[in-house]
Amino acid sequence: MFTEPLTLPESRVKQSLSPDGRAAAKSMVDAARFFHSRGWLMGTCGNLSVQLHRVPQRILVTPSGKDKSRLQPEDFLLVDERGQTLDRSGKASEELTVHQEIYRLTEASAVFHVHSISNNLASRLWLDAGQVVLEGIEMIKGLAGKTLHDRVHLPIVANSQDMRSLADSVAAGVSPECPAVLVYQHGIYVWGQNAETARRHVEIFEFLLEYAVKLHGFGLSSSDNQGRGIV
């Protein structure tokens, strides 16, 4: 269950949300604005969610069609396992089904999905390999449970405009070894034990993918150093 401290004024959120829900909404607003400032959540693209309860499932998720730079805590929708809103009317993100698959397959309590130039380029550059391999990069240590000596295999999966097909595609790439899946020319789904961890993982993967793409432009690889220079 989400356990971040409550920092939202009571007047800014619906009374139907628990303290955990209000804290989750505040964390996602902060994350969305930061991601937008970095060019990772432009316009109405991307989506964020926090799973407040696993059974019965309760997910707080971004609404469909909302500019992520202008989100307010009260904009988030509380939905059940069927994707039905519980606190008020509104349409949840169309990609909620993908989030639910990630929650089903992992111990995550937060799933963030962003689009960036770097993650789209990486998905195209390494599509044939089916993954982006990263190693020997200091920022890998920012991923939960990883050390500088770990090799990260970020899977690349097919995109689809059918949300059930997209959810199945992402689910096929989910692994306990990597808290993210990259969707071909679409974006990256990243998760964590809570909203702060998911936010950190987004930042780390975006750094790693930008680095990998730039290395490729120099004719170098992000996975060929075999640990050289590491002591």
C-alpha cells in the first residue's frame, strides 16, 4: 500500500480519497510537472497511476485527454479492477489496462508511462535485438536492487492501438530483473514500490537511454565495456 506522507491541503482533493490517496495524487502531480518540464509528458500523452489497494483493487489514475502539465490532485480518478470510476464521473486513461497487467505481474504500487525522443529512438535502434542492454554506467545504481556491476536488459515490445493487445505485449516483456518495458516508437512503462521510486526509475531510464542513443551516434555501444574502468 502507498505510504508516502500527506502534504496536500484538504481543500484541494475530494473528500472520498484516503490520506494515502491524497498523498499519491500530490506525488503524481509533482512527477507529471517535472516530466513535462523535461519533455517526457507533452500535451495529453502519457499516464500515471498508483495502486492504493491490491484486493479489492483500487487504482488512482490520470484521466484521459488531460494535459499533464496542468494536472491538479482532484483530476485523478479512483477506479476498481474493472476500470470503473468510484468517486465521480470521468474517463480513466485508455492505457489503464496496461497498468493493471503490470500490477498483476509485479509487486509494484506505482506505474508511470512517459514518451520521450530518447526512448522512442532507442526502441527503433535496438528493435531487432529486442532489448536495450546497458552496463558499466554509474546511473544504473539508481534502479532498485541494482549495482554498477549489473547488466540491465530493457525489453522492447510491439506497439498496438488496441489496448488489450498492448497490455498483452507489455505483459510479455515484464521481468523481475528490470522495472520497465519499452514499447516500439511509443514510450516506456516504468514501475516501482511507490510513486517516488517509480519517478526515480523514470529519471534513471531516461538518462540511460539518452546516453545509449548518443553513444550509438558516436559509433560506440552502451554494453561493450565489459566492466572496464570499474574498480
